[in-house]
Amino acid sequence: MLTKLEAHGFKNLLNFSVSFGPFNCIAGLNGVGKSNIFDAIKFLSLLSDKSIMEAALAVRDSESSDPLDVFWTSSDFRAERLSLAAEMIVPLDLADDFGRRARATSTFLRYEVELARGPQDEASSSLGIYLAREALTYINKGEAANKLHFPLSAALFRDQVVVNKRKGAGYISTQVVDDGITEIHLHQDGGSGGQPQKIPAHRIPKTVVANTNSAVWPTVLAARREMQSWRFLSLEPSAMRRSNKMHEESSVGADGGKLAATLYKLQRRDQNVCSRIASRLSEIVPTSDVRVDVDQVRQLLTVEVKERSGAFLPARALSDGTLRFLALCIMAEDPDFKGLLCFEEPENGIHPAKMSAMLGLLKELAVDANQPAGEENPMRQIFIATHSPVLVKLETPDDLIYADIVKVRGPDGKPASTIRCKSLQDSWRNVPNDACVDRGSIIAYLTLPPNAQIELELED
């Protein structure tokens, strides 16, 4: 679970900070930079797995983009450094890349990473992005009470998910040695004593977290596993309509693919799962049943939905909105789905009158912080970004974040536009002396421009 994000010099984010809970709805006008918040989360996730250059190229899934675009830019000026920080609750028990089981010594961690450009390398036609600083420290139980502000049960939830047996130094630190070389130090997990593993930072292609795949460093590996679990849902109708092989990987993909394979897996575990999904799906479309058609000859699985007439329609005949809702219904039933999920504009394809059903489903996906986390209450966190006034009206103050543009001094010393996240007055997110916003203002921002009118002309 990502509980706090900080960013400076990443795209248009300057001195940016925001706290998160189990469910988070980020609202704002088009073009303010809501997607850059998601991109910062995605970049951290990519840095935990890929090389720095690959992560910079993959932030927006474009192999043709300039990797230097991750740095704050204004006209002909580009910042030389960017920094990101994440406070997160990580899994206690995990397995390394070799299948060995391990247990973290701390589960509430703060990860910091700083990247820098090498102008001299760029001048020689080399894309010089290098690791300037990396740190991983623990947050003990006493500090957790002051950092986790979202509504929760201290006894049932916080004391269960926050574990710390570490004292002294953190797990990763950065030092500049006498010859000016920056070293990343990987400290022993079992205790703060002993010599750390020292890694020169400038030429390392990946972060230290991304290079950690062994149970020898269980807490660093737990941080990596947490960031690797962050998913970014971009539901593609073609993927959701596709039939699956009977032995295909059975987890819903980021594009919404593998619906049939996942439902087939869930049905073998629980014969009532299709009835529950059909009941939830009936909240937006008239339907009475959902099933998986099994073609034994071609070894294919196809999701089918029973419509009002009694006929079963295959996924390829369903509307985009129905498919998006169905995909989320299947994910909600899957205990194997854990971690963080980012979903932009969930209102697409959903009639405004049915928006409450979509919002209720998304909130059901998130972990209930008033109950123990476990198989019946998976450790899931949901982020959505919207500019729908209907969705904003339905939101509760605790879950709503409003992204607004403000003016600050940029890295070049000139006025620059950046994002600030504002909350409603009666939200847990509202920090004293921080700017807050009222619901009426948000709705006004997200509705039609002043003096605009929409008229429907009907003939007599």
C-alpha cells in the first residue's frame, strides 16, 4: 500500500506531496497533470524492475519518446535532477526469484530515489541518466500512528500490517566517499552492524532495489515486490472480448484480457462466483447469469452473459461499458489480485445513472482498513482519476482529492505551473494551514464553462 508520494523535478511536479488511503479519487480538469501523478507512481514501479533508461522510456508506453522527458522542462531549460519518494506498507512474507521463502524485518518503509542528467554525456550523444541517490529506511510502529491518517482500526489493521524489528541504520543508504565517487550501500537485513555491500552509483544501470532478487535481503526484496505489484489498468475492448486458452495464465491483465481464464479459475474454486458476478452486473445492464463456455475441441474459454431474452451473449457481443464493469467484477472476486491499482476515467462507457454502481464496485475492491487484512480482505489499494462531475458528486470527502494548478518558483528561477492536491474541509486529508476546497467549487470547475448551454430541441 502506497501511503505517501513525493516528487520534485518529475515532469510538472515540483515540491509535490500527497497522502493516500485505501481508496483515492483524484479529480481535476483535463490538462492539469492528474496523469503525471499516476506517471510518478508508474515510474517508481518501473524503476523497481527495469533499467533506469527502460523505465524512463516506458512511463507512457512509448518506445519513441525522449527518456529525458521525465525531467521537469520549461522552454529550453531542463532540470538536472529529479527525486521521488514513497512511503509504503509492504508484504511481510514473500518469495525470492529462486522460490525461497523470506520474511521482512520491517513492513512500513520509506523509499527515496534521485536521478540526475549528465550534460557532458548528452553532449557526446550519450543519454546520461544516472542514479544519484537511493535510500530505504524503516518507519516504526510509533511513527506509523502519526503517518497513517486515514480511518482505520489500530488493533485490527494497523498493528497487523505494520511490523518492525529493525534498529539503527536503514536498509539502503548513499554516501559520497573521499574521491568524490557516490556509493549506494546495501546494509545487512538482520542487523545494522557489519560491512554493507558498496555499489558505485554513476554507472549502475538499475536501482539497487531492482537488482535485489534474493532472500538474503528480504526487506529490500519486499519493497521491490510491493512496487512491482502496482498495476495500471487500461481496459481494451479487444482484449476483453478475446477468448482464452484453457491453460492460459489466469489473472486479469492490465488491458482487461484473460477474463474467461480468470473466471474459469474462480469457478473451479467457488461454484457460486458466477451468480455473484451476475448479480453485480445486473446493476448496470439487465442480465441474470454469467458463465464460461468451454470449447473442448479448440480448448477455448469464452465469457458469456445471459441477456433479458434468455440468450447467452459472448463477450465479443457486449458493449465496452459492460465489459469494463464485468472485468472489475471478476477482479473483485479474485483473491490472487492484490496490490495497488490505478484506473483513469472509470466513468467511460457508463451511463451517469449507473455511476454509483461503478463507484461502489471500485470501493469494494479496496481493502477495508477497519478489518484485518487477509484472504477475505485482500490488501488492495485503488486510485482513480476522473473529470466527471457525476462521479465527484457521489464521492465522500475522505476519498476525494482535487488536483489544481498553482504557480511556484521553478528550477530555473522563473514562475512555473505545478500541481497541488487539495482536500475537502472535513476530510482526514485536510492538513492545518493547507489549502482546502469545497465540493461546490469542485463541481463548478468540472461542469460546463460559464454561460455555456446544452439544449435538446424536440419537434412538436
